[in-house]
Amino acid sequence: MTPPESPTASHTPGATPPRDFPIQRGCPFAAPAEYAALRTDDPVARVTLPTRREAWVVTRYDDVRELLSDPRVSADIRRPGFPALGEGEQEAGARFRPFIRTDAPEHTRYRRMLLPAFTVRRVRAMRPAVQARVDEILDGMLAAGGPVDLVSAYANAVSTSVICELLGIPRHDLEFFRDVTRISGSRNSTAEQVSEALGGLFGLLGGLVAERREEPRDDLISKLVTDHLVPGNVTTEQLLSTLGITINAGRETTTSMIALSTLLLLDRPELPAELRKDPDLMPAAVDELLRVLSVADSIPLRVAAEDIELSGRTVPADDGVIALLAGANHDPEQFDDPERVDFHRTDNHHVAFGYGVHQCVGQHLARLELEVALETLLRRVPTLRLAGERDQVVVKHDSATFGLEELMVTW
Ligand code: HEM
């Protein structure tokens, strides 16, 4: 299919052509090296996306926060300038309209539906259940014996089981959810492939919504059905889209964080040693890992609804613009020696969960999962090590979330 022309993108003849985006990471534990040059020389830079549309990327911490809290910025995927990284995401997103890709008042309505389930207090109460699930998954992994792929046997199992338990999705094939996210989040998927993957997910969720309507239980699907679907605040389609994005947004990001953090801790034994000596450091360590790894780097996709000025440059109205979270989280103007992994860092106001009205709904749950998953792994498997050579670790570059395809470990 021939990609459509961007309606606004044009550059002066003879000027340097926009660079291709995304820019790959060299080191999995840092932002792409080019982001440092962009922050200094071209903080609001023109790029060409894989769809061949053009857009802007913003790399400075202050600019990223300003952009994401600017009411003149839209997250509506139906806008022609929306900078999706794949044709499949753009087309299927415009069809299914997950609320992450909508604006107020619609966005506010769906977000408010979810927020009560993700407060600090509600998430704190989930700790024993999350710990039990993590222990059970680790028991299974240890009983099966190594070498094993930690991404599927642990990271994906933890993130998927926790979200399924919260929603009230009965035990299900973990690979099913991984495939749905993999296909719907891949830049290489067509709109048909994305629609088919999401259709499978909506089919599963639709069955559960119908069941819970008849017989509510103590789970989030029942709560949303009783409080919002039955009174007619939302249609079944809107509810399915909201449940679908909650699963998709929460699963892959958390999987990536658990797997990449484990790899970093294996690479740098002084870091787990620090955590074993002082377990109270874990919450700060998790936030530092979130900052350093910035797995959701290019998830905040926006369109300028008006001309917007940042660092003395103008993003013209209707152009797509991407707030690069890894750029912001490695900005030396904000973080002293940003490449250093420092569990004692103070004022760690990172933007790994985004910023502004779309800031991650599930961030407290994500922190809890990371704390429990990493603490349990370090405590119960002190001899954990890579099963192959370091350069055999398979990095995932084609997805909206940066992460690992596979991490073979043994103990
Ligand atoms: C380490 C794990 C996670 C990271 C790094 C992460 C990152 C993000 C980021 C950067 C955004 C903002 C996107 C934007 O501005 O366009 C976001 C939004 C969102 N996240 Fe997360 N997330 C994580 C885990 C979770 C979990 C566990 C859940 C739920 C179970 C979740 C649910 C959501 C939802 C529903 C949104 C959309 C919010 C809105 O548009 O108002 N996330 N996440």
C-alpha cells in the first residue's frame, strides 16, 4: 500500500532531509546516543516515520513536560497528522479508538472509569495477591529447570497474570496475550493484522462482559459492567476498547521492565548486592530503573492543534509530534550524570510514565509488580545467570515498547 502524503510535512529544498525515526538504541540501558546530540543541537527535530510521514521529536526534559501538559496538544489518532509508527496502528487505532489516543471530554470519561481501581490504596492492598502470584510463577519456573527464557517464563507470566487477575479474566493462555500485544504494537503489522489480533481479544473480553452482566463477581470487569455499562454510561464496544487498552498498555511495558531490569542487574552485580544489603532501597531502585530504561520512550504520540513553540522552535499546527521520554529521562540539565544507575538519586522526577492528562493510569500497580518481581527473583534465585553469551540476548526493536524478545537464563 502506498503511504499517504503527510498533509503538512514539507522541508526547504536543499535543507538536510529529516532523519529516520525511530532511532535504535546501541546500549539497551540507555537512550539512543543520537538523542544527546538532538537535545543540544536540534531539540525539536524533524523526522521521517516508518509510515514515510514526517513529524517532530522533542528530546529535552523541560520541553517534553511542557508539550505533554499543553492543552493545545491533541492525542486524537483520527487527526491526519497523528504520528503513529506503523500503518496498522494508525488505521486500526482510528477504528477502535483506545482512550489513550483520544482527547477530553471523551478521554476524561474513560480514564475516570478506571482510576478508582488504580489508586495507591487499592494497589497497596494487592501486594499479598501479587506476591502469591509471583511466587507461584517462580515455583513453576524453578521446577521446570533451566535454561529458560525469562521473558516468557517470568516477566510476561507476571505482568499478564496480575492484570488478568485484577480484571477477572480466568487463567488463560499467556502466549495469547503476548501475541495480541506483539501484533497490535508492531510497526510492521498491517491494519488487518492489528484488527484481527484486537478482534480476538475483544471476543474473549466480550464473552466475559456478557457473563458478568448476568452474574457479577468481585473483579474489575464486573465493577465496570455494573457501574458503567448497565446504567448506559458506555456501550459494550467502548467498554471492550477500554479493557483492551488497559491490558495492552499494562502488559508489554511491565514485561519489558522486568526483563530489562533483570539483565541490567545481571550485568552489574554491584547493584543487586546493594539491594540485598538494604532491601528498603527497592522502591527507589525501581524508579531509577524506570528512568534509565525508559521502555515507553516513543509511546506519547501527539498532534499540535495550534502552532506550539518549544525551545525557540515552532511545531506548526496539525503536525505530529513525539515526546521522547528516554530523551527527557537522560537530560543532563535535569539528571546529574544521567547514564549512572544510582539507587540513591534524590528528586528523581522522571517521566517514564509520561506526564500530563495521559500520565499512566497503572503506574502504582506497575511499581508494585516491579518491586515484587525483582525482589523475589533476587532473594529466591541468588545464583541466577545468563544461559548463553551476552550478545545472544535478543532485543526487540520493532515494537512501541522497547524490550527483550528473549533472555535465556539458568541458575
Ligand atoms: C513499567 C510499566 C509501565 C510503563 C513504563 C507505562 C508507561 C505509560 C506511559 C508513558 C503512558 C502515557 C502515554 C501517553 O502519554 O500517550 C501510559 C499510559 C497508560 N498506561 Fe501505562 N505504563 C506501564 C504500566 C501500566 C500498567 C500496569 C497499566 C494498567 C494495568 C497501564 C495502563 C495505562 C493506561 C490505561 C494508559 C492510558 C492513560 C491515558 O491515556 O489517560 N500502564 N503508560
